[in-house]
Amino acid sequence: MIRALVVGAGAAAVLYIYINERESPMKLPVLSTIMTPMFRRMMAFTAGGDPAKDCTQPEVAEMEEKAWKDVEGKDWRLYQKMRPYNLKSFTSKAPANGSVAPDGPALTLAGKPTSLLAEVKALGAANGAAHVAVLFDSLTCPIWRTFAGVDLTNAAYGLPVLHVYVLEAHAVGEFDTPPLPPPVQIKEEIKVHSSEEERAHAAGLAKALLEAKVGGEVAMILDSMSNELERAYEARPFRAYVIEVATSKVAFASGPGPFNVNAKVTGLKAFAKSVLS
């Protein structure tokens, strides 16, 4: 009986993937799912400083300058424009543990104006939770869409999670990714968002991908077209925070993405367990 249930669950999972193949933003969703563990292992090497610890902004700046500056085939000038938080000249002001969480305008996927902290308080109240995880997302980041998005969502370990969709990490025609294997590719060419509707469309694709991976509904809002939340949290291409509902203070803050994902997941999970135990 137990074996039958296990086999049935596995078959259902595969069937679920196939049923949702047309809705998935991934070009090869089934193969992408099968290869996720391999992607996770490969990206463990994408780390600044000690891979077992979350990276700091200076560690990322040091690593990225070596990877981009004066390197053949790399556009260092473009990189500086698209990743200003990763430069040695940049002084990070990302909210740290214990600081008041910045608020800012946001939109629901239906286009209704709201704010980050209003949504945090509403989600906390709806779940009777003292803390809410806030995860910033971008579908065009290959690391986010292959495993980091779902891994960080699952790492919240019982905390309600609010996803915030921000500007694209690798918008087509602005900061293209290098050629990627088909299982990592997405179907659509997502360009710089020129309207709220375009951002909502991209967010909808990301939401569908997450919901298929976690097997349930996820809460998601949009950063405004002025990108105030992305700037305040230095969130590009993705980042994780936890906000205490009663005080609106940051209780957990990850280092900059997309590096040291395993350490980010471990840190978020440890924090969630500590406040839920």
C-alpha cells in the first residue's frame, strides 16, 4: 500500500508536468524539471567568498570584476550599467537585520495599487504569522527559474511568502544571457517592461512556474514601474528577506544574488525554523 502510494505520487507528479506543459514558460518543462538537481549542483560553484556562507557585496564585487573587466568577449561597461550593486565603487544600503524595512509602491497582478508593507501585513494577518518572507523574483535570471526561486520558496519552511516581481535580470536586447542549453531556455523573449501590463505578464509566467514547482498557489505582487522596491532592497536579480509583521523590521536578509544560493537557502531555512519552533 505504501509503495503504491509512492508510485502513484511519482506518476501524478510527472502527469502534472505534462498537463501544464503548454502553460509553462520553460521551453522544455519536463526535461528542465528532470535536470534541476544537476543545475543545482553546477551552480553551487557560482559563489563569492566561502561557498558555505552567504556572500557579501564586497566579495561579489571582487569576483565579478575579475570575471568581466578586461575579459575578451565580456562587455564590462554594460555590466557596470546593469549590475551597479556589484561594483567596488558601490556602497550598499540594502536593509540589514534589525533595520526598518523600506516601504514602496507596488501593484497586484490585476493592476491594483498597493504597497509592500501593506501586503506583508495582510499576508501575515491572513496566516496568523509574526513574520513574512519577501522574495524578489525575475524570470529571465536562469538561476532563479531553474532552481533558486523554488528552493528559496521552500526554504521559508512554513512562513508565508510574498513574491515581488521586479525588472528583468536579462531582458532581451538589453542584457542578454549567453547561449543556454534548451532545458534552461524560456519560450518567450522577455524585453524591458515598458508598461505595467508587460510586467504583470512576465510575473504571471513566473508565478505559474513557481506554482507548478511548489504544487500550490503563491502570493505575488509587482514592483512599480519606477522600480523603487528593487532599488531599496538592491534586489536584482533576486534576493530574500524576512520582515517582522508587527514592527515592519527586517528579521533576515540574504546577500546579493545570484551567488551562493545554497547558503542563502540554508540561512533562510534556519531562520524560519528558529521562529516557528
